[in-house]
Amino acid sequence: MTSIKQKPGLTLTATAPGALQKLPDFRNPGIALRILLLVNLLMLLSAAVQSTSLPATLSHFTEQSAFGQPALLLSLLVLYLTYPWLLRVPYAVAMLLAGVFAMLVVTLLYIAGVNILGMEALPLLSRLWLLSFLTCAITGYYLHLRYRSMSPAMAEARLQALQARIRPHFLFNSLNAVLSLVRSQPQRAEAALEDMAELFRVLMADNRELVPLAQEISLCRQYLALEKLRLDERLLVTWQIDSMPPDAMVPPLVLQPLLENAVYHGIEPLSESGEIIIKIYTVHNEVHLLLSNPLAPEQTRTSGNKMALANIRERLALHFDIAATLSSSVRDGRYEVHIMLPYHRHG
């Protein structure tokens, strides 16, 4: 047998263990909602400090909101529009610029309020600058702490658990299937060994960065090719991906564990062949990934391991916050998993 060649196109970007700084996605509705809630909480605390009763606190909060809410919403709009540009500069510079943008918004609103609307009750501009700076610093620090709390400790631990969960019988069965092909079909055996090497290389890599969807699909095809060696005609796979955006960025290993569950819980218990259907499409600016497999008969059904679903759900939250969802259901005798995530293009 000739030497095994490494397949191109499946190189993952490794992230240094100490890389714990990541610019918040100002276009993510979850991030925007957290900023809104935090800033309003800070304004409420400021009003409470200046007051001695609940009615006075609410009155001060209303007064502050008359200027603070427009400034907050306009600042979020500016950050939304400038986010692609902020991604191109270092983290510290981007966060500093985000604060500068917010203070510029406050300055312009102050000038408009005093000179155009005649709002004479506004505080001094220097005081508004100080409050804006403190608010931006606290908000930025909160978002940084939130990201640190989720990465890398939680993400790495969960990812290691996911990587360790690949079932030992898959490795041994795949090796046995390859050995049975060595003499009769050496080229097919070599291709299978290449798939195994690439699959385990990716599974053991530091998979914390998003990858193009096409790369994840290629990995899934390699995994299914290995399962096809031992299941043969019992495993039928239908790809409905004509509308798939290949450049969409997704967490690595977002589909492969679901396919493994589909094979283990949906195909293996069946006495006849079963079909796995993978459907990927876009709606507006959202990417939808649907995977369904047969529901095994009750007497042969094994209790599903929910670790893969929980792991994927947590990593979706880590990368996309509330903008991504994962749901599962049973429809027409089939088990279906539906992932929806925002369409972020590669590069």
C-alpha cells in the first residue's frame, strides 16, 4: 500500500490558550440587549444614590433617561455600523474606539439639546463625558469578564468531553472494515485510512475558532464514508445542500456529533436500511441546518446521550449568544435536530 497523503482544505485555526480577548459582536442582539440592560441598571443605581425615596428615584431615572436612552440607542447604532471596521484593529484599540464613538454621540446630542432644543437643564458636558467614560468602561469590562468566564475554561472542558465521546467501537469497527479491504480493494482501504487520520486530527485539534461550513461538511462526508464501510446499504444518506452557503462560519464539530448520534441511535438498531437526511439552507440572514434520522423501534431503542446536544448548544451560545438556537423534535417517526444561526461570512 502506498503512503497515506494528507488531504488539503481541512486546516483549522488554532487559538493560543492565553487568547482571552475577543471583541464583542455588536451586531448580535444578545450583546445589544445585555448592554441595554446594564446601562439602564447603572442609570437606575445612579438615580437611587441621588434620591432618598422610591418616587424620587423613579423621577431622577426618568430625567436621566430623557437624555441617556437616545444616547444609548444611537451609540449601539454606531457600533452596529462600525463593527466590521472595528474587527480589523486590535482588541484594545477597538474597545477604545467604541468608547470614543459613544462619547462623540453624547457630545453631539448635548450640542443639539442645548442649541436646537433649548434643553437648559442638562448637566455640564464634562460631567456627561465622565459618566459616559465610566459607563463604557464598566460595560466593556463586564463583556470581557463574561467572555473570560465562558472561554476557554468552559468551552475547552466541554469540547474535550465531546472529543472524548467518540465511541471506541467506531474506531475498532472502522479498522476492521479497512483490514477487510486491504487485499481486495487497496485504494479504497487507503482512502478510508486517510479519512480516519483526518477525522481524528480534527477531533483532537484546538477547535475554538469558527470554520467555514464547507469545511464542516467535508469532515462529515469523511465520517459517513467510514460508517458506510461497515453498514454498507443499511446506511442511506441524503444531502439537500444546494442552497447551502459554503462560506458561512460555524463552530467546528457542530454536525459530526449529530451524525454520530443519528447512526448510533437511528440506523444501527434497525434491521433494515435507514436514511439520514441533512438539509442546509438560508432564510434572510440566517443559516438553517436540519438533520433527521429514523426513530428506532421502542424495544430496540437506546437512551440517547444528550451530551452532544448540550455541548453544541453551549458553543452556539458562546459564539452567537441568543442569535443561534438548537431544537430537537420527533416528526412522522423521525428524530429531527434543527440548528439556526446567523449568517457570518468567511473573511
